[in-house]
Amino acid sequence: YAKAVEPYRKACELNNGLGCNNLGVMYGKGYGVEKDYAKAVELYRKACELNNGLGCANLGWMYDEGYGVKKDYAKAVELYRKA
């Protein structure tokens, strides 16, 4: 997992939505990096803004469960719909 972090980080820096989403998964699960829900939310948000459906769905799940953000079911539904 640690070797996957840098390519995902570089892809995200280049505004690749899938790279941002995948890096968010790494932070959300603690794969190759220290688990950090707030960082995962930031990365999922960027992925969603780059029109990556997985990023929107994952960000919705974070709002649904209250990981790294305050639970907000309305926001979760909005993001699931965008996904």
C-alpha cells in the first residue's frame, strides 16, 4: 500500500479525480498512511468536484456515517445523487 500512495498523490495533484478518490480510500482505511478521516473527506471532495462519481459516493458515505464530518443525511443524499 505504501508504494501506491505516491502515484495516487501525484495523480490527484494533476487533478485526476480517480487518483484523488483512491488516495482518499488510502487515508480512510489507513492503507500505507496513518488513518485520517478529515484528509479522506478533503480528497473525496476534490474527486467529486472533478466529477468523479466514486469520489462523490465516498464523500456521501462519510456524511452518512459521520466520519471526518458531522453526520448530514441530506448532504449524503445530495452526493449520492450526484454520484
